[in-house]
Amino acid sequence: MDEERFYLYDDIEETKTRFVSFMGDEERFDLAITSTMRHYGKHLVLDMQSNRFAILGTDDLEEPGYLEHAFQLSEKNADELRDFLYEIL
């Protein structure tokens, strides 16, 4: 490829990542939670079991159906994840 690549951005940022695993009533959660200023102070939450992720702040946790959709969870499992994320975000 002879053309020069056009970047929209190419930044390097110091981040902090917390790896946590816990067992809910029906499902195990293996999460990587990355803190960064890239997304206005929100966290990048990766579920390593399902290969799904979302950029989350507490405002997103309050949005009905958001976790259910983002992580493809039942309402019960999303509530367990939501409760945990409220503790740490």
C-alpha cells in the first residue's frame, strides 16, 4: 500500500486495569475494567467470558435495559452485574 494511512487519532494514554472474577447466582463474570480519561472518565468494561464490552459510567447503569443489551444478559444476571459495577465505578 503506497498511500499514507489517514489516522483519526493515535494517542497513548496511561490506564489502570482491574481484573476481577465473581460468581453470580447463575453466571460467572470475568471482567477487565479499564479506567481512562479517553471516554470522559467512564470505564471500559470487558466481559472476557462473552467477549463483549461497553463504555460505562454510573449514568449508563441507570439506563433501563442497557446492560442486558450490551452484554446479552438476562434481567437477573444484568442486575447482579449492575450491583457489582455500582460498587466500583
